[in-house]
Amino acid sequence: MDTTPHEITTVQALIDRHFEIWNEQDPKNWALLFPQAYTEDFVVADYAGIASGYVELAQLLQRVQSAHAGFSFAPDPVEWNHGVGRVTWSYGPPDNPRLISGEDIFTVRDGKL
């Protein structure tokens, strides 16, 4: 993908879906949502380790949500440059939504993260 308005719009839509998934509280919905945004070999790294594939991703989501009940993610707009994306985000409860901040670095393959 190049850095054109069309590609940026597509990438932003993928990241929006990514954060919708991470904010989804019902694990029963994850299996339906994962293929909408992620390749089957999607890899995500966080402070506790690396998750690869849908099963490990579901385990990671469960751990994060269990440790932070009531929190939600709020992403900033995507930055996209020559096939590499970056999105900064906040994570917190309704009364302190910017309690935690971080960033995700990502690529897109076959229309998915």
C-alpha cells in the first residue's frame, strides 16, 4: 500500500475495526470479528509477551480485559508511511480514559493487519 488518501482511509478503517475488537467485551464475538481485521498469522506484542494467531490473541484479550475491567481503548488517527503504520492510543476507565497510553506499529497484508 502506498501513502495516498485512499490507502490511508483503508488503513484507518482497519485500525478502527482493531480497536472495536479490543473494546468488545463478549469473547463469543471475537471469533467472528478477528477475520474482519487480522490475517490468520496476526502477531501482537505487549509487555507480557507475544500472541500469534487467533487463539493466542483471544487469550491475550481475555487477560487484558480481566486485568482492567471497564477500561476501553481510544485511538488517535493512524499515521501511515511506505507500508508501515503507527497508531497511538489511550486506555482507561470512563473517569480516567487516558490512564494508560501506548502505540501499535503494524503492516497490512491482503487487506488485513
